[in-house]
Amino acid sequence: MNNIIFLALIGAVCIALGYAKPLDETSVTATGAGNHLLQGEPFNGSFQIVGGHDVDIADYPYQVSLQSWGRHVCGATILDQNFVLTAAHCVIRETKESITIRVGSSYRDKGGKVFSVTKIFMHPDFDEETYNYDISVIQLSEPLEFGTGIRKVGLPSEGTVIPDGLAASATGWGKLYEEGPMANVLQEVDLPTITKSSCEKYYENVLTDTMFCAGFEQGGKDTCVGDSGGPLVVSGILVGITSWGGVCAAPRNPGVYTNVPAMTKYIQSIISA
């Protein structure tokens, strides 16, 4: 497919005084299969604030909580009315009986609606040692009803290239700092993307073609434990799945994300079957 999809980028993010300010309107281009560039607003934020800030699920309605026996363990992202996407390492020791999905709530432990699951599709090439192919699709027991706080995310076309320096939004209920408590209210943090080749100076000889990074040279903002499996989004398009990293928000330890454009064909093979 060579169709070009133009997506309006309204309110591209920058970090200032702990909240996101809109920048000038521009556009994001996601194209058909092939090596096409994802275009968005360059990251142009302040690095003064540690961590993210409270947000409402109505503003990030694709975010859901993946729970094991009723306890939040990871994030996940709504793909359509029947499927959510998460990291393979979040479900490798789970069963369809142990997992539930809480949708439509700003809180990880209350509100919204909780769904059971019927099937877990973990990528067959997932490597628990390297986290290569850290992706899993989960089928819900019944269809979601879209509305306020419950919406699907946009998917990139296969092969879309994520360049350095795009302003990307990560959300989740993970730890507020290394060894700290998990957030009760949904958090959002804005991070600049880092290509695999650029990120290799931080993680030498460990990154694969299914990975890229996001974060700051000096640290200070990051995803953390409990955010795994959750979304990294550029202007409504899911570009990454929170996967792994070093010490949360430490200098020269950006977060590592599963490259969703590299996995689009795999995702579509499941949700379109």
C-alpha cells in the first residue's frame, strides 16, 4: 500500500513548569509499507521537572491497566474494540485466567470497567533475556464500548521510521521514582525519541531492530516499573511499547521501547484475522 495518511498534529508537546503546552500546528505523516519518515514537532522542552504529572483518562483514552489477579502490573493500549496491546514480558508468566483489563479510569485500582480476557498472543520470537520482540496482543472477553475515556489508538504503517527528537507522550501508573510507590492517578511524561543507532552510545551491543529509545541525556524524566507495556504516542499514533531500561530517570539511561512500526504486520495479522 502506498497511500499517504495525513494526521493533524494539534498541541504537540513540550515540557514547561510541569504541564504540557501546545505548540504550533503541524502534521504527522504515516505512509504505507517501506521506510517512511514519521514527522512531528521536534522536542523543545525544559528539563527542570522530575517525573510526570496527573492526567485524566479522557485525554489518553487508549491507556488501560493490565492487572494480575486484580492488581496492576503493567500498562496496555487499546487497538480496537476487541484487542489491547502490551509487552510480552508483562504476560509471559500469566494466563488468561489471571489477567483482567481495567479501561476508562484515571485510577489503576478503581473506576471504569474491568474485562476478562479470552486469549493471549505473545510474539513467538520474544526473548526473555534480551527483550527482543517484546510485544503481546490480548483478546478481550467482550467488545469495548467506545466513549469518553475509552478509545483506540492510531497505528503506524509498517516500516514507518521514527527519527531522533520527536516529542512523544508516555503514560502509565508506574513508580514515581526509582524504588518509589506506584502512582494512583494516571501520569503523563513527555520524552524526545532516540533512534536505535543514536541510543547505542547508552546501551552498547544490546539493542535490536525491534527497539528504540526515548528520554534525556541528563535523565530526570522517564517511564519506570509498572509502566511496562504501556504506550508511547506521537500525535495520536502509537510508536512504542514501554519495554525496559536502566535506573529510572538516571542520566544516560533512557527508556527502551518496542518499535511498533516494526511490529505492525504482526499486530494486523492478529486483529484482522
